[in-house]
Amino acid sequence: MRPDAHPTIAQAGASPRERRQDIEAIVGVVAQVEAMQRSCDTEGFARLIAPDAVWVTAFGRRLTGWTQIHAFMASMLPLFAAGGEYAVYEAQHITFLGDDVAVVNVRQRAVDAAGAFLEGRTEGRPLYVMRRQGEGWLIAAGQNTLHQDTEIAMQRQAIENHDNNRNNNNNDDNAPRNGKTQDLS
């Protein structure tokens, strides 16, 4: 995790109160996810997950409960390390849905063993739903989504084209009929 991470914060359903400690704890959990994955510490990673958690991999595989998530991580973490590829995590945005529930948007980028970013690798955009557990926070749900630049650009273009077409059609409603100017005064 980069030391300069400063996530944006929203208070969707939470009472307005000082959140500095909660933010630091949540950012700390994200940093621990990175550290546990980098060190292939399945047990440490599992301590960050709620017993009844749901985890969805980047390819859409749903894992339900601590036992399934633990087994998956035990098999996957060594594969990344064997390839000399790791990831850095940045908590980019936190929305407090309540005093004990937060949604965390994370940016995940591939790096080599020295910490240099690996060009051409697809970034991840995990979403964690975290809940307060005692004095700390646990991941109650995780969705790891691949960030697909090309598809995002195509989607934006399609929306822009749709909006432009709709605006053009709306402008046609005010166009003169039969070549005659209409006096609407």
C-alpha cells in the first residue's frame, strides 16, 4: 500500500461523526490484505475475513464462508508469488452505510518483487463491504472486478452517442414544419 493513500469519504447512512479512527482502521485492513497476499500468509489473510463472508473472484467465482475463502486463498496465493508477481492496494473511496458498515473501493495494481509496476497488466478494482467487529473491521463481502479500459471507453462512447442522438431528436421537436417558421409568441 502506498503511504500517500487518502481515500475520499462519504456518509451515506452513517451518523455524522468523527471517522478518523475508522478510516485509519479500514485503510489498515486494506494494507493488511496486500501484505498477507504478498507474503502468502493465508492464515493472516483469513483473519481479515468475517466467518460468514462472501467473496467473488475477478472471474465471477463466488465463495461463501470463511472455509471456502480460506481454501481458495491457500491454493491461489502461492501461484502469484511463484510468478514473482504481486499487487499493491490503494483504498480510494470509503462510504459509511452505517456506523458499523462501510463500502470500500480499492485500486489493485500488479508489481514485481521489487515493487515496480508491471506495464500492460489489467488492474483490479475490488469492492469490500466491511463491518465493525469489536475494535476493528472485517471484510464481510468482497468483489474483485477487473478494470477494463477498452470496454469502459466503448461504454462511455455508446452513452455519449445515445445522449447526442436523444438531444438531436429533442431539437427536432422544435424545428419548423413545412419549411415555415412558427411564431410561438
